Amino acid sequence: MNKGKVAVLLSGRGSNFTAMVRDSRKAGANYSVRMVISDRENAPGLRKADALAIPSHCLPREKFKDKGAQEREICGLLQAAGIELVCLAGYMRLVGPELLEKFPGRIMNIHPSLLPSCPGLHAQRQALRLGLKVSGCTVHFVDAGLDSGPVIAQQAVRVREDDDEDALSLRILRQEHRLYPHAIRLYFAGRLQIWGRRVIIAGK
Ligand code: GRF
């Protein structure tokens, strides 16, 4: 089987990246993770890439004259490796026009809330402060906004009376590790169609 080529962009821990690699190595998986790019030198995700034998690159923003220059370098690496889908996984930057134009409809992100509720930083803390009874995670296509692109898949997680931020984050994270690989598999099965704001999952 010809497997879809995925690159992961991250800034930190890399647990979603690790979950993707594990899923991609299961029998029958239709994609493989070919590359990791971090914008932080000390990102633990880079060490995880080494341990999993995935090629990695570190392109910190401060090494470039502006965001456009950084993204042009990122695009060069992605294109040279024939990357078909870019997955943001804890990448702490808004994606700019350089990347969006080169990979239209081909960049995904995961966010630890049921968007459009609780976008941006500390989504789990926001959910607790708002007193939500249900939170969860969302995989969505990326546009120029903050956590604002068309939603591909969501998984609800109940907020418990005794939850603190760590406990809720951990239960959501476990669902993230299932939902993101699921969305990637749908993408490479050719089942995702973007109709304006809506993502239609074909064959459902
Ligand atoms: C995850 O909670 C993800 O939803 C958010 O950033 C966190 C990244 O975690 N965008 P990890 O680096 O994948 O462990």
C-alpha cells in the first residue's frame, strides 16, 4: 500500500506525535510519519523523534528574520520530503500565509476542547472556570485564525465534580491520542470533503 506522508509540527512534549507514530506502525495503517519539525530547541518531542527513528529538524523563530522566512524554510523541508499532510501537535504558533498557501486544506490541528468553545491557551482551565459539564477534543483543518478552521472530528469528555486542570487534561489527552490518528486515517482514505465550514465524512 502507498502510505500517506505526514509531517508533524510541534513545540513541546510530543505525546500526540508519539501516538500517531504508534498508530501508523500498526498493520493496515494508511499513513506514515516522515518528519518532525520543532520551533523549540528544547522540545521533548525532538528526543521522542530520535527514539522513534523519525527524522527531525529544529527551526526556531529567532534564527529567521521574520515568520515568512521561517515558514519558507519549513515549506522547503516539507516539499523536499513529498509531505502530503501537515499535522500540528502542540505547535504554539499561528500558521502564516506561506504554509497555508503551499498546503491548502492539508494542515490539521488538535485542540483540547470542543471548539468553538475554549479556543487558545489553557483550554482545560477555561472549561473548568466556565463550569462546563462536558469538554473534550477537536481535530480541525487549519486556517489563518486561532483554532478556527473547519471541524473534522470531536470527542466529548465529561468534566467531573472533583476535576482539577491536570486530571481533566489527562483524560482529554487520552482521547486526543485516539482521535488524531482516526482523523488522519480518514484523510488518507479520501473520506474528508471540505464544504465551506463543514467537513463531510464520506461513506458514513
Ligand atoms: C495537546 O493538548 C493538544 O491538544 C494541544 O497541545 C497539547 C500538545 O500535547 N494543541 P503533546 O505535545 O502532543 O503532548
